[in-house]
Amino acid sequence: MHAIRDGHSPARSSDLLAFAVVFAIVLCTLIPAHDLRRLAQIMVLALPAMCLLLWPVEALRMRRLRALFVGLWAGGFMIDGAVRAYLARTYQASADSALVLTAVANTGTGESVEYLSMYWPAMLPWVAVLMAGGLAIVWALRRTVVSPVQAGVLRANGARMPLVRRWSALLLCAVLLLSALAYALKPWRRLHPLVFWSDWVASVQELRDEWADQDELRQRTLARAAGLQPTVLSEGPSTIVVVISDSVNRDNLGLYGYTRETTPRLERLRDELGDTFLVLRHAWSVDAGTLASLRNLFWFGNYNAQEPMHVLALARAAGYHVTWISNHDDIAIDQSHAAFADRIERLSRTPGRSNRSADIDTLKPLRAALADPQPRKLIVVHLMGAHPHYSFRYPKGANPFDDGFDVVEHELEQEGRPVWLQVLRDEYDAALLHHDTVLAETFELLRQAPGSGDYRAWLYLSDHGQEVGHDADHAGHSSHTVAGFRIPAIVWQNQARSTLPADAWRRPFRVDWTGWTLAHLLDVRWQGDDRGRDVLDAAYRWADPQLPVSVASFEN
Ligand SMILES: [Zn+2]
């Protein structure tokens, strides 16, 4: 009797043991699959069902049902963990990365069987872990299904809750409350295996549907581009490198007058090259987000037209070999732009802001692309730039702005910007400082690439700006403040296609007209060409874009 009231009856102790076993095994299978934060989030999601084991259940049927439910629940989390860990170890990819989604969407049943027959040895350790963990859980859960006699004893004697039990009940309630909160929050909820994998299946299907459409549009566009009969005016080989960055606000570049030294190498290039290193002072994006901005950039700002034209389709029809090098993991970008290229080199395998893949790693494929013997080359390098999280965009510890008090911090403080925003500003500027190195290196690779006497051009711009305490207490993409649209843009040519207008540097420039400037560098002419939108042409005629914010002057 006494033993039972202390919570040491056979039923209670077997419940506690089962809880401990399930908890430990689920935790262990999830550890290789997630970083610490994710791990904590998922464990909070996994807890409520496990906590059922701590609930005083008496009827044998209910105990059976409970064991079955907890077993299935734990199994779901374990399989989820094992699959993610396998993908992370084998491909350095997350399950919802473009790499995995495209591979799965591209795979038929026959190929799946083939894949399994080929890679089963690599999966074996994970299967073994699952089996061993599963068996231990089954063993522990079976012990909670006790005979009705024992359960009856428990009911007769466990009516009054001792103090210790009351405290543990309180703790249980706190855990359940935390779990309820986690389920209420969408970013957390989405990590639950059931939600995650049903979303995942939907993404794969969506992708297949989208491809059918995109494929068709791409084929049509390529055919139409050939029909426009684009021609390259000049003779001889030429190489054009377009570096598209992400989330760079020109106000934070030393090159554009920022007080912090964020662009020492670009400034050195400007000093060395003078006017041929054309820094467009007043460059603007017309969108605050990547997808919309790239759509405008590549489709000549005219995607919704009856027959839109893609600048890469045009380049290919004119005889350029197009390479796309990307540090982004984005299926939409791959499908709507990169797929126009002859070759695609993708570095990142993690979508969105968790992407830690370093921009500097694009140099290797860039060097290879530059060495390609094709006479006419267009190489697009798509960087993460200063995309949030800023601290992921530079090597660990490489933040010279986070100690000491300088003019920028003084300004931020005077404007009443909160401390967390000042910290983010330091990180943002550190990201730009590293970005400066990456940019300068892409430039040097082009300049030093083998071959002599050929034409070379380097075009750099950001897809959109970034708000980091410039006009608001906000850090990130911003369609509500001008900081979200203020971008850098630089053009360099080793020999100009035509004499540049002397005032080119102070002409305002807009991203959705980039296609015409790129066509200038490619030296391509076609039916429907509009020189009035090419910032390098004498015929350039500026028109204010429609932005969601009011801009006092675009020449600022
Ligand atoms: Zn972007």
C-alpha cells in the first residue's frame, strides 16, 4: 500500500521508465538532424504525446491505446529525424531544399527503386538506429500495459494525490502550456513531422505542376528570341560577368560615401581604373523582394506583356554561351531564370535565410567558367550578398564594427534606434565588408582570365536594398521605406562598346531596365530594342518608376 502512494507501484514506475526511454530515444535520433535551436523546438512539439505516459490512466484498454499512440507518435519523430540526418550527412541538404525537392519531383517510381537499390548501404546505419530505438520503445511501452488487477489496485489507492505528485502535475501543466504555445506558432508548428511532410508532398506536387508551365514558357521564349534575329555587332571573343547581389543598400558602402570603411577593395579599383569603373550614383530597385526584382531584371520589366522576352534567351539566340552560378537555393529562381542558361552551378542546398553557404565559394566555378574556350560567354553570378541573417554572411569573428563607438553608432543613438538594431547594423556592415572582398575577387578573376585582346565587361548590382535602421526601427527587406530600394550598381568594360556619355555616372538607374544595359555590354541588337532605357547610351531617357514609397528625388 505504502509503495503505491509514493508513486512506486508497478504501473507508475513502468510509466515513468517508458517516458524516460521514449524521450531519450526520440531525442537521440533527432540530435544528428538539427541544430540546437531546432532540436529544442521539435522536442517541445514532441512532448505532449509523451507526457500522456505521465498521466494517471487506469483502464487497461486505455493504457493499450495510449501505448499504441505514443509508439506511433515517437516513430514519426524518429523517422523524420533519421531521414533529415541522412540527407544532411549525404548531401549537406535539408529536406525542403531545392536540391532535394527538384530531385524528388524529377524522379519516377522506377528511378526510386533504382536509387534504393544503389544507396541502401548508406541508409543502413540509419535504418539500424531506427530499428534498435524502435525495439527499445516497444519494450518500454509494453511494460506500461499492465493487468487489470494492478490497474485496479492503483485506482483504489491512488485517489489522493501526494504533494510530490502535485508538484510534478504542475510541471506537467507548464510543459503542456509551452507545447500549446509552440503549436500556436506557425514557424514552430511547421517543424512537426506530420505538418512538415504533408507540406513537403504538396511542394513536390506544386513543383511538378509549375514545371509543366515554366518549361512551356521557356521553350516558347527561346523560339521567339531566335525569331527576333538578335545579332552581335562586334567581332571577336567577349566575356561578360554579371554579379547580382542580395539586400545591399548603397548607403552602407564606403564607395558611395558611407563613413565606415566597408568597401576598401572596390575603392582601390575605382582609384586605379578611374572613369572606366563606372559607379552609378543613383541606382534603384523597383521591388523590395528578390523574386519580383529578378523577374523585372531578366524579363525587361515586362513579364506581364503578351510576349515577354528574357534577356538570357536573347543572349543565347545571339550566340552567347550562358553560365549561371548561384549561391541561392531557390526553385523559383532556378526554374524561371537559371534554366535559360547552358550550364548551372549551384552551391547552396539550404533555402531562405538559414543558408550559410559562403559567397566566396562561387569563385571556383567562376574561374572554371572563365576558362571555358567558348568565344562568347555570359556568366551570371547570383550571390547571397547581405541577405539576412547578416551574421551568416561573413566569416566567424570578422566583424570590426562591433567594438568601440564610432560615428555610425553615434548617429543611430541620436536617432533613438534601439540597441538590438545597432548590433544588427554592425553585422550588416561586416557582411558588406566581406562582400567587398568577394566582389573584388570576381572582378580580378575576370580581369586576369586567360586570353588577350578580347572584350570584357563586369556588371554588378543588388536585387533590392535593405532597411537597417535608416528610416525605421526595422532590419530586413522593406517596401515601406526608401532604404528598401537604394542599391549599388557598377559597370566596367576593358574597352567601351561605344563612347560613354560623360554624365553616365550621375544618371539615375533602375533595375527593371537592366536588360537593355546588359544588351549593350553583349553588343546585341534585335527587333524591338529600346536604347532609351540603356543607361550607357546617349539616347537614355529616364522615367520615374512607380514605387510603393514616395521618393523625393531619384537623383539622390
Ligand atoms: Zn533579395
